[in-house]
Amino acid sequence: MSASWTEVSLDGRLLVEASAGTGKTWTLAALYLRLIIEQRRTPHDIVVTAFTDAAAQELRQRIRDRLRDAVSWLQEGVCREPAIAAYLQDQAEPRPTLLGRLRLALLDLDAAPIGTLHGLCLRILGEYPLESGSDPTGLELVDEPALRRELLDDLWRGLTQSASVRDPVIDAVTRQLLDDGRDRLLKSLSPLLQDAVGLRAPEAARVSACAHLPERRAWAPAWRDLAEDAAAFARVNSSVRKELRALADLVERTHGGFRLTDPLKYLAGTDRENLFKQFHKDRRAAMHDDPALTAALVVAPLADVAQRLLRGAGLAHCRGIFLALRQRRLSERRLIGYDDMIGRVHDAVCGRASLDGALADRLFERWPVALVDEFQDTDPRQYAIFDRVYGGRGSLLLVGDPKQAIYGFRGGDVHTYQRAAADCPSHLKLDHNHRASRAMVEALNNLYARGADGFRIPPGPTQFGYVEVKPTSRRDGEPYTHAGDPVDRPLTVHALPVDQDPLRAPQRVSLALESCAGLVAATLASGDHRIGARALQAGDIAILLPRHQDVFAMRQALRRHGIPAAGAGRSDVFSADWARALQLQLWAWLHPTDADAARAALLSPLHAVPLDRLHPEHVDADFLGTSMRQIAEQAERWRRGGVAAALAPLIENQTPRLMTDAAAGERALTDLRHLTELLAVAESEGHRDESLWHWLAARRADEGIDADARQLRIESDQQRVRLMTLHAAKGLEFHWVLLPLMWNQTPRTVDWPIGFDDSTGDRFVDLGSASYEATRDFAAEEDQRERLRVLYVALTRASHRCDVWAMDPERPAHGGSKSAVAEAKRSAVDLLLQPLFAAQRDGGRIGIGGVAWRQAWPKHDVSLPVLEHDGAAITWPEPPPVPKLRSLASFSSLTHRRRAETARAQDEVETPADEDAATAAATPHPELLEWNQVGGPAFGNALHGMLERRDPNQAMSVQTALVHACLREFGCPTTLLRREWLDRIARRLDCVLTSALEPGLSLVGLSPRQQRAELDFRMLLDEVSLARLRDVLTEHACADLLPASVPIRELSGLLTGKIDLVFEHDGRLHVLDYKSNRLGSTMADYAATSLQHAMKRHGYGFQALLYTLAVHRYARQRRHDYHAGTHLGPCWYLFLRGVGLDTDVDSSLGIWRHQFAPELIEEVDGVFVGVGAAGERASAAAVYP
């Protein structure tokens, strides 16, 4: 880390100019430390903003780390960061004074204003309502997608009612919008609703001229006659003939909008010489004076743009109405939108109402210092707020990297960064890369030095480009080696020779993805690639791709080579194929007598019935009839028991087929279960029958609805190749990055380009103004620059190795083309590598330090071997007959008479143990007194998460990062995130893991293969009699296992649960459950007698019986020689607060152990499958973990 951070002035404005991996966040936290020490600021004085909530929380933790480093050095002379120690060594202020101030800063940090800019603005509106013109009683955040749909309904209704207006202009504009359709209107309006973006509408005179085009319909017959005169043209298939017919059709339209399939290239163009060449040479002279052609040349330029101008005028008009309606609804309902937060604060600080500067002054008085992270993604209004508050006073520290400004589609504006850079007198450049190895840093420096301009920023005082960075020693201890030798050329460009180009785009993409998958498979299979002392693993690898659909295709290619992958492209469960399959299934249930609905459902991936079995001409009548009867039964189950009760057995029946491909099956089951949960929640909110179908259809159609709930759940990603889009990878790092499709990174397609006004610094959307073409060209250049920045982000994600697939930039655009892709549409990697390919075409040798240039795309026919199971082959049982399901049940729902829940700590009841005289008189244990300060379901869930995700090969004392992550994930109090509590929790869990459950048995002694955390099970119930269960328990003298709160009735449905841990020891399977209950403050509260009372009071014995039954069925399905007495071990319940508390006094503290008799388990199993009086099984049931 350069020492310059200690010397730069913190007064006024400072711009910290970073590059990828140069320690931007470290530097920001170090500058925060300087502000505390040198300017005597407190955390309450310094406002810090980041791009996302997650980034803000990470930043808070980094600041905390720097403050702790400083306290550690001042107090003990120990510091993890030499640069911090050196800085503190130079401070003249007495150490006790510094130490006291830093300790206070640490105490205040939790309340410090560190968050997103939107969060800061919401706080300003709430705390300064009079100055900001906000509602003093507070505002709620609006559901923007729902409000937009509501307003669109009103707007669309108004359009349909005004469709017969006599004004030709209004009529033409309305017809155009109606012709486009409702969905396109909403999509087109969305980018126009940003407050920070202006509009440039089409000129009224041109719009009017377009509206009057039908008045030219008298020329239509003449244009058609000319088009039919084949002898008049040089070629029979001349495009001019097609254009004349299209022009005639357009002016004769009496309804709908103006629509052209293709542009009028010749008739509307300016190249008249080329136009007349389209006519036969004997007719060309006469065509100059032909009245029909002359009229066409007058009308065509307007007709060519009529659709755009009318649509643009309509959108400009609709935007005004939409925003007025929106503002009215927000005011009426006391709501505020996400972007409104910025807009209102901007208006209050910078608008007309702020001329006296009252709010700006008050904000400055409260926060005299501001640090803005990721400043390259700031828009003009956001910068204007800071510019006004800190104009000529205080400290404004801006941190960013314009080379990583890749969120233009979200409103980020690199021009704002450039203007702010010009306003900053002090600059701090970070030029040491701490992410990548020395060889990787050298390769990137050399590639950008030898390649073309990697950023194409126009010349000016704030022009930026690639910054050559210096390596550090961070990666020296773990070099990337191949066959024992360090790899000195870690950046590989795989250049496809021209003679191997398949020319067509789909074939190019398939070839690249197959090449990439083969290279990964060959590399992993070889076993001679290492990072430091360990072998390269799939989890070290990331493949970054331009589009979501590319991620799916890459996943398929990897699967063909036996490579597990995590990531599914678009992070939206409703965009998955399974959402469509469930929508078809619901439709079939709604129409059980409709054969076509049944066929559609059966053809979906959920059933995957071959088409030949359902084709109307070759239909298997028996099969279709049976299927429709099953659909009718399922529909009745849905009506009686709810959607989850109907879908659960259907999914279970399909599980064996889906799991024939384990990787694909895991993804499928994850999505199907997620969707089932969401459908069940929607149903509980009142969406039943057709309403539920429409609910699902709406979410599939609109990605903005329920953004949090619809986030795709990732299947387990340990030891999987990570697949993600280029934008999703920003901020991450991977050991090996592969970029197979950067050559196919094409421009975004937009209807309305966004321009930039140099005079005002404002952005605008061009809806067809006179300068539309210029705006379109500018937007295309901006898009290309952003794609160049995306390439930079992609290349800099790699720490040890990066492979890039490339094609000659001069390649034909496609198979039918002889010319290359136009310069403005070329991919970023084409532009960067253009000089190198040119040198290669000229016969030159490409020699770049650190870069390997391969004259081919790699080909490897290698697949990773499937791991062998050390026992007999696992076969799925035949799916059981589907019983009549009526409800979902779990231990909690049975014992507490409430709906089943899925939280890990759902049964962590916070009730003290009964205190008898002996317990009350006992001496409290100091550790239990400490732990009695914390509790609750969130804390219990966090503890379960730590035990579930822990690395079994490491002590918890070195996994405090996991402890911290779980506490934060489950929303535990921030006091638990302090170092002393992290260490305390880790020590307690280590004590649990190392305690002997019995001689020779402890959890820490189990290998990963011997244990399975969070075993999920589901048991089908068909008229299970709880009265019969009570009788069986009574016969075995354990009637108290059945809690009194369990209603004695028959159960039909699905019993679900999760077992915290199932492990194997000495050939037997054991059930283990963790409990975080507070039983008291003495050791006696966790002794055997107290534990027995707690188990009975909370019904945990019944839970243990159900869990043992699930494992019993699990083992019986998988072992042909299974016997409960031989293969089933005891149950263990560990009360985490007491285990191992004092092994000298009582080694069994906190440990409840019970071995259920094999005869009891067999009889209980019989109850749950329905055993009649004669002992014969009335129905089958199964458990699927």
C-alpha cells in the first residue's frame, strides 16, 4: 500500500482514483481513521455512502477493522497492518489521548451514518421535514411495480376511450400506441420515468405531417402499378418494388398504427444515383420525371419515420399524464418512491426553494465530512447534492474507478465522475494491485499497452484510460503452477483461425462454449494444476458470460463433460422453465376435462411425456384417459388441501426421473420447491383457483414484481464452477476466470437513445427530435465505451489465470456477409485486440510478456469421472401410490396447533426451566450468566447455521467469519458482531464439538463422509391414526412421548421436517438435534434430570421419535440387510449452552441421549403406513430426504 494516503490533504475535495484490485476499500477505511485522528472527527460527523446495502455493511466492517488495528497497536504494540502501524508511529499526540478517542469511535460506529445514498436521503426527509417539504408524519416506500401497473391500467383505459377523437394528430398518435400494445407501452415508458432524465420530443410539425399521411392514399394505385411493371427495373427482385408496395399499404391503412416491416432504404434515402440504378437502363431517364416516383420520393422520408415520430409524441404525452397521476397517488397515500428520495432532497438542497441554503447548511453542520464510495456510478443529481452541501467548506472525499462504470442502464453516469474530477484539487492514485499475482498484473499491463485504446474516452481534461499498476507480494505464497512449474503467462488468448470459423453465429457460440467446457474438464482431470500446495478445484473457477441465456448454454456444455456448475443465469425463479411448467399444470387442474390442457401439461418438463404418445393422430387413448383422471384427482386435492398439498406428491413422483441427471435434477427440485412455497404463500393471501393462475402468470410476465421473493435460490455451490453474467461479477475475484464469449458481446438494442447535453451536464431521452440520428450515434458510442469497461472488469476478476476466446475482428458478420461487423457494433475484445490480429495478418509474431497467444480454440474430449459410491449402487424406489393429501404437518404444527414453519430454530422456546429448591440455591455459572444475555429464534437460527455450514476440518475459533456472517444473516443484534462475542460463540461451539458424547465419540472426530447436516425429509400420510399411535406408545410404557397438545385425530397429508444432523458411528445411524434454549444459569439446569424435564415440557421426545422414524425409513430404503436393532443408534439432543461446561464435575451436562427400542420403531412405522387389525399394510408410504 502506497504511503501517499498518509500525506494527501483531507481538507476540501479529494478524489481517490482506483483501479481494479488496488485496495479502494482499504484506503477509504484508512482515510476514515485519519479523519478520527487528525481532524478529531467522531463517527457521527462523517457520512459514508456506498452503492448497495451489502457494500455499506462491508465498508462499516472494514472501518471497524482499521480502528481496531489502531487500538491494538496503541494498546499492545501489535497491528496486522504495517502501514497503519507506521502511520501511528508518526503521530505526535499522546497515545492515551489517541487511544481514548479511537475507543469512543469504535463504540459509536454502530450508530454512524454509513449506508446507501437512498437511505441517507430517506433519513434527511424524515429528520428535516420542514426544510425538505416532506410529510412530517412520515412516508412509506411504495411498491413501484404495482403502482406502475395500476397507473398503466388508468392510462390504457384513457387511450382506448379517446381512440375515436376527430383530431387527426391525436387520433394517429393514439392509434399508434394502441397498435403497439399495452406491454410495449409500459416497457417504453419505464426509462422515461427517471427524474434525472429529460426528454427531447419530435417536432409538432413533423408529427402532424405523419398524421396526415393517409391523405396521400390517392397515389397508392400508381405506386402499385409501378411496382408491378417488372420491365421497368434492372432486376426482377429489386428492393424498390417491395418498398413501393409497402408505401402504398401504409397510406391506405384506415386503422391501427403506421408500421413498416423494413426501412425504405432507397425511397427514403439520399443516394438518388443508387436509386435510379435500380431501374432498367432504358427507363432511367423517364423515371426522373415519373409523377408516381416523384410523389413516392416526397412521401417516403416521412413514412419511413412515421412510426417513430408518432410513437415518440405519444410517449411524451403519456409520460406527462403518467407522472401527474403518480404524484397524485403518492400524495394521497403518503408514499414515496425509490428515486423520489433523491429527487426531493435534490430539490430541497439545490432547487428554487433552497436559495437561502438553509437545508444545505444544516446538513453540513451535522455531517461536515462525506465519503462517497463507488462514485463512478453516481448520477448528476446525486453529485449536485454533495456539491451544494460541501461547496467551499468541509471535506468531501470521492472514491471510484471510472474504468468500472458499467451501470449506465441503472442511471450511472461516467460524465458526472469526469465533471467531479475536474472540481477536485487533490487526487490520490492507487496503483498497487493486491488481487492478482505478479504474472497476472504484468500480463494485463502488457496487453493494454500493446492493444488498442481500451476505453476510447474523448480527449479532454478528465480523459481516463488504463492505468498501469504494480504487483504486490500478496499472491507470492500461493503461485499457480502446472506440472510443478510456475505459469509465467497466465493470460491466454485463444484466437480462432479464419479457416475454422463456422460463420453462423449459433455455431460460433456453441463451438466456443464446448471449447471452454473441454478446457476446464481437461485441466481438472489432469491433476497437475495447483494453486500453492493444493490442487486446482472446480470451486476456484468462474466462467463469465454476456447474457443470461449464455449461462444456461454454458451450464449444459459443462454438464456434458461431467463438470458441476452453480448459477443459472437470470436470478429469477419465475423466468425458469419450471414456472411455465407449473402454470400449465395449474391450467390443466382448472380444466380437468380439457384434453388439450392435459396434453400441454404432460408435454412440459414436469412430466416430459414423449410427443408421440400425445399426438392427436397417434394418441394412446388409455394413457391419455388415465392421465386426465389423475389430473382430476390432483385438481380435487388442490381444491381441498391447497396447492402445496397437490404439488408436493406430484414433484416427489417425478423426483426419480429428474435425478437421473444429478446436477440438473438438483436445480430442478430447488426451483420447483421454491415455486411451490411462493404459490402456497400467495394462496394464503387469498389467491385461489383461477386467481392463483393469474398471479403466477403476472409474475412470469413482469420481472419487477416481488423482487426479493423471486430471487433464484442457488443450489449448493461448493466445488462447482461458478457461472454468472459479466455485470454480476463486479466486485468479486476468482483464481481462474474464463471468458468464452467476449467476442459476441453485442450492443444493447434500444428504441430511444439517451444523449448528453454538454452545456448543462444533463442526460435526455430522444423520442424522435431533429437530432435523433446524432443522439443515436452518440448513444452507440457510449454503449461501446461501457462494453469496453465491462471487458476491463471481466479481465480483472482473475487472481491467477485468465483465458479469453477471440476471433479476427475483420471476420464476416455472418455466413451470408462478405463484410465485417461495423466498427460501432464490434465487441470490446475485438477493439482491444484489433492491432494484434492486424499484426498477425501481416505475418508478425505476437509476443507479449505474460500473454500466451494460441492459434486455435482448444479441443478436449474429456469428461470428469463420476465419483464411485463405496457401497451398493443406489436405486430410487418406485414412487408410492399418491394418497389423498389434505394438509401439511410438522412437529411444530402438531404440537403447537399452528401452521408448519421451516425455520431451523422454530422450536427454540425461550422459557426458563422449573426451579426447585436445589436449583434455586445452586451457584450461577459465570459462562451461563454471560449467555443468558442473548437468545431468541434469530440467535438460535444463527447457531444452527454455523453448525450446518462449518468446515469440519477446522476449529470454529478460526471460522469467526462464518460466525459473523450467520449472525448478520439472521438479523441478530449488532452487539453480537463484536469481536468478544464472535470469539465467545466460537469457543462455545468448539466446546460442543469436542465434548465426548460417549467414549470414543465426539462430533469433531467425525469425517465429512460420516455426517449429513440438515437432512430434509417428507413422509406421506394416509389416514394415520394418532389414537393408534397413543396406544402403541402406552403399550411400550412411553405414553408421555406424545405431548398433550397433540390432537387425537387422523392425519392425511405430508409430514415434513429437517434433522439438524444425521451421523454414522460404528456402523449405526444416529439422530442429533441442537437446542439453544435458556434452561437456567446453573449447571444443575443442564444436568440429566433437568434435561428430561425440558424434553418432556417442549415435546422434544416426540420430535426425536419422528426424526428416528424418518432415518429408519431412509436406511431401510437403501440397505437390503437393514435392521433397526443393528443399524439404528441412539438419539442425541445437545443443549448448546451447557455441553462441556465442566467435564470434571459432570461430562454429560447438556447432553440428552435415548435409544428407542427396535420393536417400538417398527410398530410406530406401522402406524404411519396404516396397519390394519390383521397386521397387513393398508397402504404404502415413503420418505424422501
